[in-house]
Amino acid sequence: MHPALRAFRSKSFRIFYAGQGLSLLGNWMQTVAMSWLVYRVTGSALLLGVTAGAQQLPILVLSPVAGVWADRVNRRRLLMLIQSLAFVQALALALLTFADVVRVPQLIVLALFLGIITAFETPTRQAFLLELIEHREDLPNAIALQSMLFQSTRFVGPSVAGLVLAALGEAWCFLANALFYLAIIATYAVVRVKPRKPPDTGVEWWRELASGFAYAFGFTGTRRLLLLLMAMGFFTAPWSSLMPIFAAETFSGDSRTFGFLIGAVGLGAIAGTFALAARASVRGLGRVVASTTVVAGVALAGFSLSGTLWLSLAFLAVFGAGLVVTAASINTVLQTLADEDKRARVISMYVMCFLGFAPIGNFTAGALAEVIGAHWTLFCCGLVVALAGGTFALGLKSWARAVRPVYLRQGIIREPRV
């Protein structure tokens, strides 16, 4: 088996991967359709930001709590419950749209409900990966492959959504997502994992929550990565929420143009994650994080200034590659550094910083775009991201010294022979 696919040695991971692919495809179709529906009805950049923010705001508040519960309960059963609730949300959205009674306040409420679901699903699923793979050394590869799946569906999903929107309308995208949720529910019912006995620490959940924050932000190796993620989450989130404006106004396009723009990000991300999956070790990922963060920021700024469609698609592809390689690399390093009994809590901090700060960024960018325009808003966002990557690069040596003892203890690196 090719080294880039070594996590597929585990049967349960293969089954999970197939079901997750369908579910993510439906998620992207719904995300694109919801954004297009809001913009078609209101024409407001601010309401685009509010709707996107409503879906992401619960992640900031609830994902750390979800991390505590994911360390305390049966993760497979929790995931089945979460996906069942997501199915109900997607079905309700489809029925309201088919009946032509859906309004923006309803969309915001349903987006908020999905955000609550996502806040619990993401850290639980990430922690569940370790139970799906049979060889612990395959975990970094499993994380990279999952990121590649996410980005592949980011490319395919919006493109499919653009065609469905043009031919049938938003409601069919929502219905497809509801049906795809059934696939991932069936997947969790089928996969078999080794019995895991959740720890009975006798400690209140809120004390475990506090200890998770202290553990994640008290160590230089994880703290700097999480702070970089905060900047990435805040300043890169607006690209997707503001994209309908670029599609409709800058390029005088329709829903298909919108789908191609988002799909370009996914195409670049696929290339980036495939290269990441081919890596045999976490060694050197610090340098990767520093460089790809700068690349992502520069590409986003370049896109904001481009008025040519083909050049904009190229900038977005580079941005997508930089963004996903940065996020996946940080995820891999964090899971490598984390103690086993705190893994889900560390992952929840990752989710909180990367996705939780996105709604604030969306809301801020939506309001700013109303004043200075979408182009200059994204230019400023790209500039800040590039500066954040440069700042991390300047402190790379001290960061490497901090994580070195952990890598030595785990056998990832060895002391030089005297």
C-alpha cells in the first residue's frame, strides 16, 4: 500500500471514510445553497456574515465543553445522536424551502442549530479517529486523509451545488444533504472499534474543562499554534461568506460562478493535503506551518485585487492549499503532543480557535465590507494572515526547543550520538 494511504489498512477507517465523504458532500451543497439563498433574497453582505456567523458562533462557546464530554462518554454513540439531529435540521430546511415559506430569520435559527451540532461533532469525530485506526503510527496519515476528503468535497460539493441551484433550486441541495446524513449514520452503526472504557475521574466536568485550557495554553508548543489558529480562523473565514459578492458583482456571474470560485479553493486544498499525506513523520511541520500561513495570506490579498476570473481562480487555489496544509499540520502536531487522556480537549481547543473565531470574523468582515467594500476587506484579512505567519516563523527556533522533549519521549526524534 502506498505510504500516503497507509491509514486505509484499518477496515473501520475505510468504512468511515466512505460515509464521511457523502456526508461532507451534502454539507458543502447545503452551505453554498444557504449562502446563495440569503444573498438572493436580501442582497446584503451583512446578513451573509450574520448567517455564516450564526452557524459558527456556537463552536466558540461549546466546543471546549464538547471536548470534555468526548473524553467521558462513548464517542460512537454520541456521534450517531449528533448526526441524527443534523439530519432533522437539513430535512426541516428542505421542507421549508420547498413550501416557499423560508425566511432569513428561519435560516439564521437553523444555522445556529447546526452550529451547536457541529460544536459537538467536530472534536468528537477527530478524537474518534484514534479508535478507528489499528496502528497508532497511522494517525497523522488519517488526519491528512480526512483533511483531503474535506477539501475534495469542498471542490466537488460547490460545483455540484452550482449546477443543482441553476437547474432545480436551493431546496434540492438541502434535501440531498439530509439524505447524505443517513449514510454517515449507517456508517457509525456498522463500524466496529475496540471497546473503550471512558475514564471515571470523579472530577466535575467544569474542572476538567479548566484543566484542559490550562494544559493547552500553558505549554509553549501548543499555545503558539493555537494563537496562530485564532488569527487564521478570524481573518480567513470571510473569504467564503463574501464570495457571493465577488461572483455576482466582480465577475457578473451566477450560482455556477459562485460554485467555481469556492471549488477553486477546494482544488488547491486537495493538492496540498495529498502532499501532506505523503509525509512520513511530523518532523519539520513547524516550518511547513510558518511558510504555508504566509502563502495563504499573500494569495488571499492577491485575489482581492484581481479582477480577472482565471487569475482569481489561481489565487484561490493557492490560498486553499496554504490554508488547509496549515490547519491540518497544526492538527497533526497538536494530537501528537497531547496526552492520551486530554486528546479530545486539546482537539476541542483546535476547533474553538480555528472555527470558533470564524463567526466573529464573518460578522466583522460583513460590516466592514458594507463600508469599504468586499475587495479591500479581504485584502486587509490576507495581509494580517501573512503577518501572523511571519511572526510564528520568527519564533520557530524557540518553539522547536519547547516541543523537542515531547518528540524525544515519543521516539519521533533521537538524541544525536556523541
